Amino acid sequence: MLRIFNIFSRKSIILIIFLIIIILSLVNLASLLIFVPEDKKLDQEQEELKITPIIEKRRMPRQMDGVLVAEEKANLYPIAITIENMVEARPTSGLSKANLVYEAITEGGITRFLAFYASDEEIKKIGPIRSARPYFLDWTEEFKAFYLHVGGSPEALKKISQYQIFDLNQYFNGKYFWRAKNRSAPHNVYTSSKLLSQALKDKKIPLEGNYQPWLFKDENEVKGDQPKINKITINYSTFPYQVGWEYSPLDNTYKRFQAEKPQTEADGLEIKAKNVIVQVVKTYILDEIGRRRKETLGEGKALIFQDGQVIKGKWIKKTRGARTRFYDNLDQEIKFNRGTTWIQVVSSEKMINYE
């Protein structure tokens, strides 16, 4: 009996060992089936995965200022706004966001701005907005721009109709403007980019502009050994309307001053430009109020400040509605730095000093 048991026990042990070997083999095989193929599958998926290359949107020079932007934003319909500069109207709002700005004397030695906007940047407050003048319309027509104003001189209102300008007069379109309660009239009319977008939509203004751009260039390297024009002064009339521009080689910009103080806006932003143009325009006083006629058609002298240098040249405007273009003394058209340009319109070179 003991012998039989021993034989049986030996067989049982052998069977158990055999079963253990089989189980271990199955476990190993299962691990191969479960885990190894997963890795191979992952490798295969990675190999088969077609990675779509990241394609940057095509960038184009913006029509207004040459800044490189997405193609669909390169030619947004331009907007022109008359902005006040009386001492009582300061500080302005939204002027630092403009792509192009004209400054010219209106009456009584007081200057106003004609600010052009052609970007989709959000601007919460723009103003104070004031009335139209004929020469503002001449410059607005160059861009066929959507023109915002609060009334205007009799001649200007007549020309708006004659020139068929898309205009938005606050007198008849109050919902696109508001009057600030912390300022007295007439220095308290404002708008915003949100209201402007709604106005463009409501008035069925085209999505894209229809005007010819200037020539633009990449900025030159500013070399330390080149003589610099560091300061520009324009004496429009009395001291409060003295304009200054100071050149900064660090960012190759011009910082604006008014009455010898940096001009900052209501939100604290400084006003800067990449190009400053002084355009000499023949000017005539028309009446006792001091209204002016400016010969914006034809040609005249101009000084172009960029890259810390001055280019002596001229401006030419061949026909009404054509762009004013600027040339050096060799009749080569000026290429402007990409960015904001300010045009200081003066009646005489004697109003300008630079050093």
C-alpha cells in the first residue's frame, strides 16, 4: 500500500509540475499577446499617423500702414474720424490706436486731428469727435473712407454730398455715439470700435477698402555713427498747440509731445509714430471766423522723418480722390516704415524746427 501511495505521489508531483509549467507558459504567452502587440500597435499608429503640417496664414501688408497681418485683415474698410484738440478736450481717447493721423489748424490757431482706422483692434473709446472741414473731406476721399463727424462747416456739409462720401453725422445717427457725462458739450462726443462695426453693418458699407497704398519697407538698422534728427518742433500758433516729436533709437519710433509735455491719452497710453511727415500746404483765411481753405491738390514741399533721419522732398496729389504721395529730391517715391504715420500739415516751413 505504501509503495502504491509513493508511486501515486510521484505521479501527482510530476503532474503538478507539468501543470505549473503549462500555466507559466500560458501566462507568458498571454503577456506577449496582451502587451507586446500593444506597443507594436502604438508604433504602427504613429507610423501611419499623417501629421498635418502647421501652415501659417498668409500675411500681407495692411493697406493703410504696411503692418503685416493675416490676409483677410489686410484691407478692412477704412474709417476716418475728426477728433478735437482744444485744451478743454484733452486728453483724447483712441488716437494712439489710429493707423494714420493728419493734424491741421482749423480756426483760431486751434488744431484738429483726422484719424484713420483700418484694423479690427478693439478700441473702447474714441474722441472727442468734432465737426467736418472741407480739407478733411479731401483727405478722407483719398481712401473713400467711412467718415464720422458731429456737424460741420457749411462748405464741408455741402461737399459731403458732392463727393458722395459715406458719412456718419452724429446729429442724425446718435445711436452710434454717446456723450460723456464728465465733460461739457461740445467736447464730450465719443464712439467705440464696437459701435463702428455695427454702423458699418447697418449702413451696408463694403467689407474691403478701395484705395491705393503707399510703398512700405522693413525698418533700417539704426547705426550709431549716423547723425540723428532727435527732435522736431512745430509751432502751429500759441504754446498750447506747439507739437514736438522726439526720436527713440531703442524702438525706432517718434514720441509725441504737446506744449513740451509727453502727450498721453485718457487711458495713459503715449502717442508714438513710425513716420512723421511735415506737409507744407498753401492756406488762405476765408472769413472773420478764421475758416481756412487749404490747397490739397497739386504739389508742395515736404519733410519726411523716419529712422532718425530727415528726407527733404515734396508731396504730389494729381487729382481729387487720388492719394497724396511723397517723393525725395530725386523724384523717388518714399518708402515708409510699417506702422503709424502722422502728417503735420503746416502753411509755412517757418513753423518747423528740427535738430
